[in-house]
Amino acid sequence: MARPTAMLRPKAALERRQPLEARGARRLGRGGLAAQSAGHHNVSLSSFYLYERMLAVAFLFSMMQMLNIGASCMAMADWRAQQIQFVWFLAEVDGLSAGDIFRQIWSTEPEQIQQNRAPNPSNPFLSVASIIEGGRTSQVQVQPGRVDVIYSADPLQEDQAAFHSLFDLVPNLTKMLQGVELNKIVVRDAFRLAAVVTVLKPVSTYEHGVGEFIEALGFDFAVPNATDLVFQVNSRKSLGDVNVNRLIQLGTIGIHSGNFTLMPGARIPMPDASTTQYAARRHFDFNTVPDGRLLEHASHGPILRSLADEITRVIEAGAVRGLRS
């Protein structure tokens, strides 16, 4: 027959009056008492109780850290790349061909190659090679003083999904770096090197883009109906034996698109339908600081990789927060 609950009250009251050492002994059970009987008399029961609490706190802290990391990864999954760009600043570009560099980077033939013997302000390029696949453009530009290798998303699609062609940053960044390091595409010394990345996070309204802008800054500037938001900051850092500018731009963009039905000889009509899509924008331009010395061509691959790794780290750390280290 079960005991009435009234019989348990004196025992509970007694337990509340017992000191921490006694309650700690009950938690330890036989294992804790056996340890003392084996000669570990220098450790008190209160110390075991404190140690038990410390383990519990450490476990909770570890779980919180895991949750924070998971939340950060989930947040970064919303940000996708719009453009990756590597730049070589050179004293002279004679003999460099955009088509040849394109084949070395992407191991395929370009769809279009343009040559220009007389560059001018409206068309400064000596040669351009490019291909468009899946709404994304792979391109190499050679102009006086510089070579650019670019992978970018087409901002507009026929289905009006302005951000449909955004891509994952890390795998495409890695692929471009492998092409640079494997083939040493610019075999001449450079004054300066740069890695440039733009990432976007599509949002439903401009106000949501403002929220992302405030989150990146770390404080609310409390300006009502804010528009045309732009924030820029540069922070220098040494990467190995090279000093680097780490330039970040934050903003919010809107892309307007519309469909027109054109008739021969008729005036351009109003669009049949139009949409506006918004995105938070983060732009990262990390480049070596000119110091009067040339960067040997054998070092270009490692330097560009260090720039790309630093951009990735800063993005994952939350843009502006990433510049603190």
C-alpha cells in the first residue's frame, strides 16, 4: 500500500535544512563516496558540488555557441554573390590577350572576343573575351595598365526575377583562384593586386533593406523614411608581408523591370507590367597598398588567395564587425 503524501513532508523539509555538502553527497551517489574512501580526502563534497555546477554552465555555454554559429551560417546563406573580380595593375600590357587569359582561367572557349587597337575614353579596352551561361557572365578585360577577370550575375532575367542568377560565393571564388594559381595567367610583375566581391540579400521591401543596413552598422541612426543609404569604410591590415586596404561599402538597391510591346513605327509605349525588387548590398574591395615595390608574378596567386580568404572571413563575420580583427 502506498504511503500517504503527508509522510513525505518531514523528509522534504529535512532536505531543505541540510547543508550544501549533504545535498552534494546525495548527487554524487556511490561513485563520489567511493572516491573519498579510496583516499581522495583532500577534495570536499562542496567542491564536487561546485564542479558539477561548473560543468552544467560550461555545457550550456557550449550549446549557446553552437546555436550562434548555426544562426550565423543560416543568415549567411541568404547572402549570394553578384560579382567576383580579380585585378592586376601593371606597368604595361603589351602581348596580353583577353582570349588567351580567358581560356587559362575557365578552360573553355569564349563566346565573344573583341579587339581594339585604339582605345579611347568611351571604349578603353584593348581586348575583351566573354561568355554568358545560365544568366552569368564570365569575362576578361585587358586595358592599358590593368587586367580584369570577372564573373558576374546578369541583373535582369526575362522572367523578371532580378536576382535569379545570383550564385554561391565560395565554390566560384575557389574555382577562379585555382585557374589563377594553376596557370599563372599574368606572367609579369604588378604594381598592385585586388580582389573584389559584391554580395546581395534579396528583401521584400526597401524598409527591410534598411534593416539589413542598420544590422551591419551595429546601431540604429534613427532617421525616419531613410533612402539612398550608403556607408563606406576602409581598414588596413597586414596579410603576411603585404599591407592591404579592406574597403567595404554598404547600401540598399532596387531594380525596376518592365515588359514592353513594340510595334514597327509606333512610339515606345508604357510597360505592360513592371516590378521593383529590392536587395541589401555589401561590396568588398580588398587590394594591396602600393609601397613602391613590384609584386613578383610568382606571388600573385598566393596574394590573391589571401585577399579572397580575408573577404570570405569578413563576410562571415558580418561585414563591418569583421574589420575589427
